[in-house]
Amino acid sequence: TMQRFFFDESGSISLMTATEMVLFLILATLVLDVGHAYQKQSRMSFAADTAALSGAISFTQLQDEAAAKAAAQKYYAANIVSSESLITASDVTVDTATGKVTVATAAETQTHFLQVQPSVRTPVRAAAIGGTGVSGTPPPGDKPFMEVALVLDVTTSM
């Protein structure tokens, strides 16, 4: 009977299938966690871009650092999905010489991959620098302007 136990191959496929299913579940969980973190970082990056640009436009129009920070915070909050990664005034930096506004944000996302503890979290960060390319304020009575340029690469370098 001991020889039969070692040399009998019946049921070996079910053992291989069970092992592969466990590995597949671990891989699927890892893929979901990475995808969730990437999606959150993408949303934060979009909100940071919007906040930096709105802060730069506000600073260009008003020449007020506090107003630029407030505008950046307002637009970030309007474009972010969850409230766990809201920015504060310390997350917004205004370069008064160039009119560039920098927004840096960080948050955490919960992971499920091999979760042993109830609160395993992964840090996610995003940053953006916005500027209008316009120095100073427009003449009184004029509307703020923005220069838009379209550059086409017609060479075969790409």
C-alpha cells in the first residue's frame, strides 16, 4: 500500500489546480492593489494640476499669495474624489518672482495583498507646478489673457 501511495498519479491534476488557483488569487489581489493605487495617484495628479493652474491664474490676476493658495485649495477639493487627501495652505507654494504655483499632495490607499493586519496602507503622492507664462497683471480694464501655442512635429523623429 505504501508503494501505491507514492506511485499512484490519480488526483495529481486536482492538486496542481488547487495550487495554481491560490497563486492566481494572490496575483489577482496584487494587480487590484496596484491598479487601485495607480488610479488614486492619477486622480490626485489631475486635481493637483488643476489646483496649480488655478492658483497661478489667481496670482497673476490679483498678485496675492494668500488668494492663490485659497484658489488652489478650492480647485483641488472640487476635483478630488475623496476627502482623505485634501491639501492645506502649507501644501501650496507660490513663487512670487515667477508666478509659479507648486502643489504637493500625499495620501494613503488601503491594500489587500497578503493582508495580515487590518490596516495595511500604501503611500501615494502627486505634485504639479502651474504657471501662466504671463508676468504681472494686465492693464486696468483689460481681461486677463493667456497665450496658447500649438507645436506640430512634422519630422520623422518620433
